[in-house]
Amino acid sequence: MRILFTRFPYESAKGGAELQTQWLASGLLKRGHLVSFLGACHPLSSLLKEVGAETHYAWIGLPPVTLWLAISFLWRKKTMQQKLIAAVQALPHKPEAIVMMSLTEKILLTEWAAENGIKVFWIEHDRVGRWLSSSPWLKALKRVSEKAVIICVSEFSRQIYVRLGFDANRVIAIHNGIPLPRDTPVKTASVGPEMRVGVIARLSPEKGIDVLLHAILHLPEITLTIIGVGKEEGYLRSLMFEDAQRIGIERVKLISSMADLEKFYHSLDVFVLPSSDHDPFGLVAAEAMARGIATVVTDACGIAEYLEDEKDVLIAEAGSVESMEDALRTLLDPVVRSTYAKEGKLTARMCFSLQTMVDTYEQTLRRNP
């Protein structure tokens, strides 16, 4: 099957959506499908090239995701559509299916593709915010969605799209999968009272890292390492400074990136994904669990739909300092922590395998019109 992925984002970065797409494309390529990419997302293009997909660059203009861009899209869209259709027609292989990942091509390309006998799928990796719910183009998007199958990366996200008015019969959930690491024993707890907690997240308000920083104020046993970049860095560093001043030591580190994430995961006793607003899935939580690390997520994380609170993870209330503090306090007991680590590892390896995800996508791409 000839499958084309497209992505024309407002901002380009290497994140969970890009990695998921690389893993999916790699799995499809290994099964004999011809996978190609068309778009303006350099990180995704590079990742897909690494696994052997054909990649083609095209720039058609900025997407309608801010107020001014949404207004100006009214007179920009015809030219953008012409560029986009021409770019698809110029590809060396006509796609049998197009997997669209960003708003621009969903609005501009869906009807044309369907009219030309190409199956259309939308993958919704992104958090639903005002860029979508308050967009003047939402009505047009819902109209053309009748020609597509909308794939959300969790049931939680699927329900949001249904509540926004998309046809429930055309919106499905295929949750993310991860390459499972080499199976190793769940590591033993830290020696002494210290509990090493880690986070990998974009430094933005919806990720709830400020909530986590407030939650550890009265838990001096915790040391915290945060890996991420974003607009909230200055604010978060001010909270870290206040904490260090209060107790006289610096127990929180903020690192922009780390080359060896396996080493980072191995250093942890607990992993936390403290999202305070819609987080479509939460890939890093699945990765931590699969490595035998006791994990805390919030009920704003899509992955929570597939987990059982107080069995394989602890699920805190999104945005609640008290709930997050209670969860972390529970895990201070190394015996309890070990139990969650073992149960979480079993769940992650059973539910979040990459093979299962690729199987489901392949069946969906073949089956749906």
C-alpha cells in the first residue's frame, strides 16, 4: 500500500508525535508498504528519512492557528490549496492513503483527495486548545471530516472530538505504542530516605510542572530532575529558587536535554507526568512504566484511560497540589513503590507494545474507505 504522511505545523520540534510517526512508518515499511512524507516539518522529515521513507519538502504557508492567521487564511487558502495539490501530484507515486497530521492539509486537501480515490486519515496527536475549539474554521473542518477517518491517540482525546461535534462514527481511538526495552528486573529502591523523581515534558502551563514543584514543598525526601524546554522556564526556575531558599539546599534540577535517556530513566525511583490540562496520551509515562519505574500520571493524561489507579500507577487529580502530594507521599515507602513498579511494567508491556499499535493502524488503513 502506498501511504503518504503529511505535516505542515506552525512550529517544528522533535517530540512525542514525531517519534510515534517514525515508529509507525518504520513498522509499515517493514511490512512491505511504500511510505513517504510531504511537508514542512524538518524534525519529522529527518526521522522518517532515517527509517527509509521517501521525504519531500513543501512550504505552502502558515496554518490558521492564531487569530491573525485564521483571519488571513480566508484569502490565503486558495493559493495554499493550489500549492498543496500540485505538491501531491508531483510525487513519484500516487498515494492510496494520506495520513494528515496538521490542520492546514486537513482543511485544504481532504475533499480533493477523497474525490480522487485516495483514502484520508487524520491523526490527532495535538492537545485540543483554543486554536481548535474557538477557531472560525472549526465548522469547515467538521464539514470536510465527513470524508476522513479521525484517529485519536487515546479514548480521552476521542471523546473531546466527539463533544466538539465531530461524527462519533468517524472518530476512532488507537492508543500509542512504544518500542519495548530489553527486559530487565525492576530495579531496587534507593538506599536511604531519598526518593529520586523525574519528569520529561515541554515547559508549558498545561504540563503542570508548577503543580509538581508545589507538591514536593513538604516532602524533603524528594529530589527532582526535569528535562524539557519551553516558555515556562523562567517561571519554573523562580519556583525552584524559592524552594532552595526555603530549605537551604537545591534539590530540583532543570535540564534542557539529555543524550542518554536510558541512563536518566535508570536513575529514577519514580516518574511523574503532572499534566494539568488535556494531554492526548503521555508517551514518556508508558516508557517509564515499561522500564519498571513506579509512575504517577494525572487524569488529564490520555494514558490514564488504560491504567488502573492504585494498581499499576497512581492517578492524581489534574491541577491539584494536594492530590499530587498524596500520590508522591504514598510512594515514599520503598515496598509500595516496588509493587507499583512491577505492576506497571506488566501493564505497559502488555498494552503499549509498538507491534500492537502498528497492527491496528495497518488494519485501519486497509479496511476504511
